[in-house]
Amino acid sequence: DNMGVNLCTDNDVRFITQLGKFDCEKQCPLLIGLKSTDKKNEILDNNRKLKDSNMSHISVVSNLTQQQRVEEKKLNTEAEQLNQNRTDEEQKKLQISGGRMSRGTENDKSPHRRKRRQ
């Protein structure tokens, strides 16, 4: 509800598993498997909304292997370096909309844009 994502446990959730040993004094992380990557992407795109809500103690991240985390970090570093080397004209083409950076027009093709991992 706080994220603006409609999630139905019967239709969208494949499984929910508690990670680690149960301790009533601590909160344990949950691993939630979703049936759809579209739903996963919707949740990951909207998880920033939790920060300013009564659910700010909850964080949502992708469950990546060690190798995937290394690759993500490498790709992020590479994208940051390429973005720092943009010309003033390239930077003017970018707009910030809803807290996210986007291209100025649909015809602009940025060579440094990353796709979300599926």
C-alpha cells in the first residue's frame, strides 16, 4: 500500500521464506519469490516510497549471487564514469522527472543507459 504496488499473494507470489534462525528480539529478512519479473521491477522501482513512510525500517533489494553483485558494481562504476565524461550538450538533453533522470526526447539514444536485470 505504501509503495503503490498492488500485490496479490495468490496471483503474484510464488513463495515466501524466512532467512536465518527465528529470534523474537530481531527482525529476520524474508526471501519472496515472485511469478512475474514485471511485478519485481514494479516493486524495485517503487521501493523508494518506503523511505518517507511508516515502513521506513523495511528495505527491498534484489537477491543476487556474489558474481551478479560484482558485475552490477562494475557496470554501475562504468556507467558513472561514462556519465561524468558527457559533454554539456549531452547533459542538457537529460531531464529529471519524478526523481529520475530521463532523456529529453524519445529520439535521443544514450549509449550509457543500463537495462534492469531480469
